[in-house]
Amino acid sequence: MPKGNPLKQTIASEKYQKKAGYMTKGFKLKRDIVEQFEEACERTGRPQAEVIREFMEEFVQKNRG
């Protein structure tokens, strides 16, 4: 549940994301690589989250035990 006094839409969005199996991950990365990644995503017109998800899926597929 969001803290404070969240809007109804915020509560609904969080409920949907939880039900759909979404989660937030936080990473600390060097500024230079993050900026280069942002620029590459902008140049290709692709959302950063989509590209990261594809990298993660590919890595999992290649490294199944």
C-alpha cells in the first residue's frame, strides 16, 4: 500500500501490478553507462524497461541449469 494519502488511481495501479506479477528492482550503476544506455534507447525509440527485460530474458534462457 502506498504511503501517505494516495489517489484512488495509485491504489488501483499498485493492486493491478501486484496481481499481474510486476515488481520494482533498484540498481546502482555508473553514470556514464547509464547515460549511454539512455541515449541508445532514445536513438532506437525503445523504452529502457523493454530493453532491460529483453536482456534479462535472454540471459536467463542462455543460463538455464
